[in-house]
Amino acid sequence: MKSKLPKRLAALCALLAIASISGIIAKQGVLFCIITLLIVVAILGRQRTAMYMLQGYTLIQLALVSMLPVILYDPGNLVVGNPSSFQIGELQGKIPDYVIFALLILFSMLQVWIAFTPKVKAYFNTKINMNIMS
């Protein structure tokens, strides 16, 4: 019996697709965005390889996002910066950098949890097929 697409995996695929399409439109990391879209297509195709790629993708993303504060640390510039500001329509706000880092790390942890859930693993075909195009 084939299992249906888990809702959390569908939500993750939608979020990855939206982020990738917006990255392509903004011309930021186009190759990375295309690879992410290929992963989403392979997930929807129930390819076993897609599960391995998604799991590796989420682990690498969690590692990179967790190291972001260390990577961005500049010992020559120890002046505390102003909080990051954003504007959505008329709404303007300021968010400290540590809140942004915490949200990115929590989102990455959520992706890892989704990628390694047994329901998600059951969704993919049981036969090992390392060809994402078939």
C-alpha cells in the first residue's frame, strides 16, 4: 500500500519551492535554487534518492546556519550593530541579530525533524533507485 504525501513534507516542499523561485527571480544563488527545485520534484516523484538528498540538504543547512554567527564574527569591528530593520507595507520593525539567528536555527532544526520522520520515510518507494530522473 502506498502512503500519501505527509502534510508536513508537503508544507516543506511548498516552502522550499517558494524560496527557490523567489531566489531565482532575485538572481541570488540561482544554481542552489535550481538544485533545490530538483529535490522538490524528486520528492514529489517519490524517489528514494530524494529522501537521501533531502536529509543531507537539511543536515548541511543546519550546520551552516549554526555556524553563521561564528562566520560573521568580525574581531576588528566589535561595535554593537543596530538591529536589523525590515518594512512590510506600512509596518516597520527592528529585530536583533540574535533573534534572526535563533529563528534560522529553529527553522533548520524543524527541517531536519521533518526529513527524518518515519512517515516521511514511508512515503518514498522502498526499492533503492539512485536515478532521480526515472
